[in-house]
Amino acid sequence: MNGENIGVRFHQKSSVSRNKTGGLRLQVGQKGKEEREGERVIISLSQPGLSQSSLEKTIADRRSCRTFSDQPLSFDHLSTLLWAAQGVTGYHHGRPLRSAPSGGGRYPFDLYLFIHKAEVLSPGLYLYKPRLHAVQQIRLGSFSEQLSTIGLEQELFHSAGAVFVLAAEFERICSKYGERGYRYVYMEAGHISQNIALEVTSLGVGSVPVGAFYDGDLNQLIGLDGEKHAAIYMHAVGTLSE
Ligand SMILES: Cc1cc2nc3c(=O)[nH]c(=O)nc-3n(C[C@H](O)[C@H](O)[C@H](O)COP(=O)(O)O)c2cc1C
């Protein structure tokens, strides 16, 4: 390992030491109801239910799944998965706190989702709005072919019902922690993805986290600049085959 290695440089630049320290209430909409805010279409999600399965069983049963059935994802399951990933679960001095921990409560992540096969939501690109527990429609259309190419031709994109994309806006966290904020972004991606994986298991559907993708192409497809705001991690979800 030497100082030219980008991984070593990233780790060193985001390190801290003793002399270098880094530095709405939930609106319950009507399930599936489409509302227009100017040009924006916002669709309210359903509230999560509480499953009976134990956390230990859920952890033991979690397994990556790469082949999904033709059955569309249920709207309730999708709603619960979005809540598990980034839903508002409490308040601190009036500020919403989300389901996954975040360094300094800065919440640098936006959760995009490509819908392929799901109830209520037409195929397209959406953005989860945690405070509203709703999704905003960004663009309608089928993106599974493009995603498959972007995801290094992995077969799983052809049968997944939805693909979540965790995208970070670095300034939200780097404004507090400087370069160390980049590390925190990657740590938080793991928290969010694990929440999705465990909720998927608890609901009896399937998923796989995806780290192999062409960054530039994915950012372009979503409309992110790739520098200030970039896709970090994907998570494909679908119903299990019999
Ligand atoms: C950071 C990360 C990136 C991953 N990327 C992919 C991927 O691109 N494609 C894939 O099929 N699985 C991917 N996986 C899933 C792993 O292959 C899987 O977790 C591993 O084989 C262990 O199996 P299990 O998840 O069933 O326990 C990724 C997992 C992690 C943690």
C-alpha cells in the first residue's frame, strides 16, 4: 500500500486526529392518492404494519436473492420498504429523525426508486419524500434494460420489481464534518441497505444489494451531477419465485 493508492488517500484524507478534527411533521396522506403540487405529482404511501417475526429469525433468514417472480410488488410492501429505508420514525427538537442512523443527523441520502413491476405505481423513476411518506414521480417509463446495462449486465435487473438507488448529496454532511463526511456517507449507505434487506426478509419478498454499476451512466439516468450529488449503492427488490 502506498500514498498513491486512491483508497489509502481517501482513508487518510478523511481521517481525524487530536489536532485535526472534522468538524413537518409526518403528514399521513390517503394511500395511493395522487396529488399535484404545481408540476409535481406526489403519491401517498401506506403506513407500515408491524410484523410478528423476531429480529433474530429475520437476521438468520436474510439471504441475497437475484431471481424474482413475475408477480408485481405489493403497494403495502413497497411502502413499508421505503419507510424501513428512510422513513421518519421520531423527532428531536422538532426535526425529523429517520429509520437509519446518520452522522450528526445530517441525512445526506436521497432515495430514488425505479419501478418495474409494482401495484399502483406505474413503471418509472420516483423519489421518496420521507416527511410526507410519499413518492414524487420524476419520469415515467421502463428503465429495466438501461439499468441492466448500467449494472454490468447483471440478470437480476430483468426480473426485479423495483430498484432502489441510494444517492448522497455530500455537502449536507461535509458541511459539518469536512472530508470525513465522505466516510460517513458510505457507512450510512450500509445502514440503509441493511434496513431494506431485513425488512425485505420480514415481508417475505427478496432483494440483493448492488455495488457493481457504471457510476456516470447511473447518475446521468437519474439526473445527478456525480460530484456534489451521486449514486452510491443500489438495492434490487422483487417477489420471490415459488
Ligand atoms: C457492498 C456490496 C456490494 C454488492 N454488490 C453486488 C452486486 O453488484 N451484485 C450481486 O449480485 N450481489 C452483490 N452483493 C451481494 C453479495 O454478493 C452477497 O451479500 C454475498 O454473496 C453474501 O450472500 P448473502 O447476502 O446471501 O449472505 C453485494 C454486497 C455488498 C455488501
